[in-house]
Amino acid sequence: MITVIPFSDLGRFENDWLDAHYHFSFADYRDSERMGLGPLRVWNDDTIRPHAGFSTHPHRDMEIITYVRSGAISHTDNLGNQGVTSAGDVQVMSAGTGIEHSEMNQEEDAATVFQIWIQTDQRGHEPRWDARRFPDQSVTGTLPVLASGRDGHGDALMIHQDAAVLGGRMEAGAEIAHTFTAGRGGYLVSVTGEVEINGVPAGPRDGVQIIGEESIGLRALSDTEVVLVDVVVDT
């Protein structure tokens, strides 16, 4: 079953520096039917205004994947890691036994990001941070794996969970296929363009929940970037 959650129906929070849209229940936004998908607990669509951001705060036992859609985010943590994750980059922070970090937009323009939180497979992992480039070339056939805890994805950023985050740029008319093994499903978002998933249309930044499908055929109706999370789903 493919379920499209329109961008206009997502949870919403806004203050003087953050414009956030929540695909799942988060912070003060609660929807008993939108609590996550398997170990996928959070998918936030954030716009962070210039010279602002998330000041130092703690996490533990969570895999936090950040995909920067535009602008740049500066990361600092209490392990000594520092880095700038720019548009087209993906970063992973394994919170493990505990980490304190900040994610700030130190640029002159707004930054737009997806924050994706995946529950860790067990407590007590060593915390870590890493980053990689989002694929520059347009893709067809299959989506590149950006982060994964599954076997066979050796060049992807490592996460502590049987899950995979895939993504790529698609030109209008491009087609992608993805197969789900038994007991798995996915959540997909197209960043800027319209797409069809097994013939079901979805607009920019809509959420697409995929359960009970052996495979999907994804077609870009206009130029876009697509992010897909493949996880074991609760049945």
C-alpha cells in the first residue's frame, strides 16, 4: 500500500529562526497515527534562518542522518568533531552512549535540511560523526545508498540499524526501481519535483509511506532529488 501524506498536512512549528514541518510526531506535535515507521522515528523538514540554529544539546541511542538540501550547516560536538555540511552533503551522527552537539547555520542564506532519526539497534554504541557527498550526477535504475547498517553497502555511511537511507538526483522522465525484501517497507520524499510511485502521484516534500509492496517503480515527472528510507516495518 502506498499512502501519500501531503506537505500541507504535516505537523508544523515556527519561531524566529526555524520553520519546521514534521512527517511524524515530534516535540509538541502529536498524531497517534503518525508515530514513525518501524525504527524510523523522525523525519523533519527544516528551514533554518541565517546565523541561527540548534545550540548545544544532548542525544543518546539514536542514528541521526542530516541531508542538506540548500545552504550549509556547521556541526560541533563534545567529541571534538567539527565540520561544515553543505548542500549536497549527508552527515550521520550516531549518538550512542551520549553526545552533545550543535548544528548552526553560519551562512548568509537560509539552510534547508531533512533530519532523519532512526532508532539504534541496541543501547551503548560508541558515539561518532561522519559525512559524505550526495551524488552529483543524475541517476537512473537504482538509488545510491547514502547510509546503511545492512550488509553489502560498504561505501555508505555506517548506522547501527538494519536500515538504509538512499537518495539521488533525477531528471524529468527518469525511472528508478527499488525492491523491498520480506517484512520491509519505506518512506520517501521528493524534494523539488513531482513523482509517481507505482503510478501514485506525489508532490514536492509530500511524504510517501510504502508498506506491503514487493517493489516500487519511481518516475520523476520533473527534475528533483529523492530520499528513501528502507526499514523493517511493524506488522
